[in-house]
Amino acid sequence: MQAGLRHRIVNLAQSALLLGGMAVLAWIIVSAIAGPQTTLLVVGGAILGLMLAPGIPKEILLRAYGAERLTGRDFPEGRAILAELARRAGLPRVPALYYVPSRLPNAFALGSPEDSAICVTDGLLRLMDRRELAGVLAHEVAHIANRDLWIMGLADMLSRAVSVASWLGQIILLVNLPLFLSGAAHLPWEVPLLLIFSPTIMALLQLALSRIREYDADRAGAELTGDPEGLASALMKLERNTGRFWEEIFLPGRRIPEPSLLRTHPPTEERVRRLREMTLPRRAAEAEPLARLPRPTPPPPPRFGPWGVWR
């Protein structure tokens, strides 16, 4: 437990430093374009808006994905697992469970601890057994309980603000280029460098923050189930069924290797290694594997609609 506490403290410190670095960089860039007073008003209004209504309303996203809510009658075992995980995580409300008609195995969370939803795809339900599904749902519940969705929403807001300010600053520099060339105005050399590279720096900080939150959700999810191996098995199964595994066997070298610095999620091998190094008491109810999960009654086969989303 001391190792777990130390891990949480380190993760919290890293997240705070990354968010602080992003906030400082955003302040420097935006204030250079709009001035300190305007920047203070913009940042204050944006943070207030994010606190009151973080991100896009989840109903809009659910409609875009063609998600259908699963009740206790549609999927009793999945609802029971989710209710128990929410109780252990101390959530004020059990997240709503939604079915997304996509063949791609995936799960994601939306909303806040007070009003949240977890979506699971058709591909995920057909792929996972009960033990693995419990691990995946626990990972998403951990994201909700840790307010990772709000933290990543704030990071995204800061990144977008820097990108907009950078483009505006570069346009202003181009418009005033004759003045700089004629010597009528002075331009410090660090200003154009900061405007050009600040969006890239912000993107790298955002990626690093995302990876830290993923590691933390893995650990917290494993603590909720008491079964790290369940989530590790689910991650390995997802890795094998997303296409990359088979491409490496039959088409080696086809893909350009993705730099680890540019991955939003940590490498699966590293996540599995960390999970398997955890020593937690196993809870027999969650660790008991079942052959297959009962499936909800599926809607018509997934297909793309006119706007490119699953219907």
C-alpha cells in the first residue's frame, strides 16, 4: 500500500507540473497577442465555462456514435459489474452503460462523477470474457473517479488556445514584416521561435499528461477489481485484435514505427508489465473467469452514415 500511495503522489505531482507548464506557456503566448488583461478575462471565462459545462455535452457525443443505453434487462451482468465498481470507487451515481454498434473493440467514458456514461462497442463485448470486461470497466470508472476527463478537457482547452494565439501571432508578424525589414520596428528573435514551436510543445505536454493518466487509471482499476491480471489480459487481447499484431506477422515493416513520445496511450507491453508487478488481494467474485458474456440484443450490423459515423 505504501508503493501505491507513493505512485499516486508521484502521478499527482507529474500531472500538476505538466498542467502548470501548459498554463504558463498558454499565458505567455496568449498575453503576447492579446495583452495581460484580455488574457486574464479569456482564461477566467474559459475555466469557469469548463467547470460549469465541461466539454461537449455527452448527449451529443452519444448521438453521434449511435449509442444505445443498456438497461439491467438488456445486459444484467454488465450492469451488475458496473454498479459494484462504482460503489467501490465511491461514485455518487452509477455511470450509464451504452452500447456502440462498432466492430472495433473499444470502451470510453464521458461526463463527470455526478453524471457519467461508459460506452462499450459491439466488438469489445464479443471479444472479452467476464473477468476482462470487469478490468476494462474498472479502468473507465477510474478515469471518472479521478476526474481525468475534466483534467484532459482543461489541457485540451489550453492547447487549443495556444494554437489559435500562435496562428494569429504569425499572421500579425507577416503583416508587419515590411516594418521589421525596414528597421522601423524591432522584433526580438525569440518571439517568432516561440510562436512557431509553442503548439508542438503544448501537444507534447498534452500527450505526456494523457499517458500519465492512463497509467494511473490502470492502477486504480486494478485496485477496484483486485485482479490486475484481468485488465492485463484484456489489454493483450485488444492489442492482438486491432490489426497491428497480424500486420507484424504477415507484413513486417509495413508500418513506420510510431515514436513513443507521440503516443497518447502508453505501449501495451509497458502497461501489462506494470499491472503484473502489482501485488493486490484477489477478489474471487471479480476474478472468476466465464467462458463468454451474455450479449445484448444487437441492432442491425454497424455501418457508416452520411457523416462518417457509425449508425
